[in-house]
Amino acid sequence: MNQSLEEKKRQKLRILVAPLDWGLGHATRCIPIIRELIEQGADVWLAGEGQQEVLLKTEFPSLPFLVLPGYRVRYASSKLGLLKNIIFQTPKILRRIQEEKKWLNENISAHQFDAVISDNRYGLYHHTVPCIFITHQLKIKSPLGKWTEKILQKRNYKYINRFTACWVPDAGSQKNLAGDLSHPENKPTVFIHYIGPLSRFKVERISENKDQLLIVLSGPEPQRTLLENKIITAIGHYNHPAVIVRGLPGSSTLIPSTNMIKFYNHLPAPELNKEMEAAEYIISRSGYSTVMDIAALQKKSILIPTPGQTEQEYLGEYLMENKMAYTVSQENFNLEKALSSAKGFTYMPFPVSNDSSLKKTIQDFLTQLPNPSLG
């Protein structure tokens, strides 16, 4: 008797991958993980909503997708406003964590997942199904000082220790991309595995064009729009080619392009890969996923941390101190001055990780899971 499609799928390990909804970075860094899972024969399902859903469906249109509400954190136009917003929204975030825990229990029963990979979603752990937590931020930076960082780290580890293991997308050596964020003095008790930086991009040997810019906008509103407005005002006076990717997948609002300046709401990974290699300088936020992409291609960059996001501010300072990127605040950003400073900046190569490859990590992970065909 011929096997049904569903029966054939159940002979594969069924893995749920679900990234957090704070910007697109959590979704983009899951792309190489999803690709490797598929390459090694897993039946991959995805979960999320909003722009994460649009992005992942664009990259993987044939994969099953489940709607999982995000934390939907509201941001502000100032540092103080952002801090107040996060504090006031903490009860909502804690409710979301409980709700996604319930959601996972229901969907494990409905779809028989063999394992879960959660990118920074604290509620996606289970008492019988192996669950991996992905984060580069073991240490959470706080604008209120070290005493609050200790409280946040304790709360962070309380959740992380509920998972089977924690994968950190950074090198395990002293030469790494995230500094104290991924290498704190004290670590969770759960098994920590440094899987090396994750990037959906590969060096394609595309020729770099002198003075060409790639500007990648991303992150939460209203800061994404505030930076975009600064860029649009400045780019009209730039006399060389520039590509601006607005970070708005699924948006129908278009900004007209010219012969020299090209605007895109979103670019799929292969096209963005080419634009990154063709640019002499990349201007972007200092979000960690973007940093990993820039590092993978060994590109010169000008990083603009999102105001009030202490993680991005720390990364910008750390990378500039180690001469891996030039960093400027959004408040002080001026395109002409930033490019002039970048041209005089001594860029050092990004470290190349010699840690276990993602392929080996996924292979070991899948090998340790029970065979569904024997269940």
C-alpha cells in the first residue's frame, strides 16, 4: 500500500522553529538554521506573525507556518520613553510568555513536534520534548546600572535553565563578536553551546564598487522611521550609487528610485547578499544579526545603534573599540561626516570562528532525538 504524504513526513524528525518578534534579526538569523535542518532531512515547521511571517514565508514558501502572537513591544522616540515603555509593558510580556507556553503544549499535542528551536521566546519549553533556546545575550545590559543587570541576569537564567540547551551564535573564543553579552563571567546551569556566528550570506566574489553605499534600515518603530527620514534628507546630496533597503517586508508603500539611488522595501537574501558585497560601506543598525551578516562578508560598516537599546549601544562601542566597525549615534549622525570619518578609520578583519560548524551542530542535535518512525 502506498504511504500517504503525512505518513512519509512522520518518518522525518518534525522540528518547530520560532523566532522572537523584536525586529527582523531573530528571524533572519534563524534562516541558516532552517536551511541546515531541511538539508539534513528534517520536517521543519515555522511559527510567528507579522513581518517575521512575511520574511520567513518569502524565504521558505513551502514550509508549514503556524500563527504565534509575538510580544508586540511598543517602542518610543526617546531613550527615557523607551525605558518607561519597557517597564510598563513588563506585565504584558510575562503574560505573553505564559500564553506561548500554553500555545506550545497545544501544538505539540496537535502536530507531534519532536523538538523545538526557540530564538529568544522564553515560553517555548516543554517537560518532555527537547527545546533549544537561542540567544547571544546571556548578559542583558541595563541603562540603570550593574545592580539591575544582576537582577535581569537572574531572571534571564531562570527562563533559560528551563530549556534542554542554549545555543549561543558566537565564537567561544576570546575573539568574538558580542563581547560581554555572549561571554559573561557567570553562565546559566543549562548546557551552553557556542555554535559560531550565524549568517544567511556567503561570499560570492562580487566586485565592490568604490563609494557605493548600502543602507539597511531595521528595527522597531518609531526609531526605524526617524532614521529613515534622516537618511532620505541626506541621500539626495550624495553623488554616488546607493541602495536603501527599508526593512518593511510586505509593505505596499513605495519610495521612488532614481538612476543613482535605489529604494526597496525588502530584498530576499540572495539579492541582499549581492548588494552587500557590491557596496564599499554598509550603513545599518548595530543589531547583532546584522553584525553577523556584515562579519560573514568582511565588510566595512557604519553602525547606528537604536537609541535606548543598550544591547545595540554596547555592541556599537565594543565593535568600534576593537576596530571592527565605525559607530556613530543617531543623534549625531551626519552622512557626509560619517563617511569622512569612516574613510580615515582603520578597519580590522572580523574574527573567523573555528568552532564547530552549524552543520555539525544540527547533525548532533538530530542524532540525539528519538526516531519518529519507531514511536
